[in-house]
Amino acid sequence: MLAAPESDKPLFGLVMNGSNFVFLKLVKGNGPQYAKSKELILDQDDGLATTLQVMKRLGEIVNVTIR
């Protein structure tokens, strides 16, 4: 993410390992600032629903950016 071309918009990422997901966000500015979600586990609590909600929202952001 840090190697991506210069951008004034946040960059988003997803790290996954089987059924575990962590969403990442990078904001470049005076220095890179990262944020990460809590670890979402698909078969625990509302992990699947939350993961799908986040992915849907990121998809909406990408569609707006591309248009």
C-alpha cells in the first residue's frame, strides 16, 4: 500500500488467512498513518455479516471513485 502512486485519498487493504479477515486503511500525509479493524472471524459472533458489510461499503467507494 505504501508503494502505491501518490494519492490524496485513503488506500484500503484486506489481509486474510482462511476465515480470518483484517481490513487496513492507509492515509498518506506528513507521514503514513495506518488503521486496522479488529480481527473478524467468519464463524464467530457476527464476523461474516460484518465482513460482508465492510466489503460492500468498500465496493461502493470504489464505484464512486471510478465514475
